[in-house]
Amino acid sequence: MDSLIVKDSNGNTLQDGDTVSVIKSLKVKGSSTTIKQGTTIKKIRLTDDPEEVDCKVDGMSVVLKTCFLKKK
């Protein structure tokens, strides 16, 4: 990757392995699951898209938009 800068909802720079929390309850597409506000997500992985991160929530791999995340 050529210096891709990924920022959370507050403008903090995110990196692989960071811990973030969800600032708004989110419905998971294709599932009846909801990720509740305040959920802590550990060890995020950056993607090629600066507005998305890959992570695991309750054993499911999901891609979340960075505008709904806040760095811990």
C-alpha cells in the first residue's frame, strides 16, 4: 500500500490492529444481527478503501464504514 490514510469519525488516524468502538447501532446486511452502539472491536484490518475497515464482530467477519467508528 502506498501510504493510505484511514481516519475515524473524529479524524483520528487508524492503523492495522487498532481497537475501535461503534458510535451508532448498525444492522448487518444479509443477517438479522445488529451491532450495538458502544461495541468494542479489537484488531481491525485496513482495506484498499480508506472509508472501510475489515474486522470480526461476534465471530463474524464484517466490513464497517469508518464514519461509524471511534478510536479507543
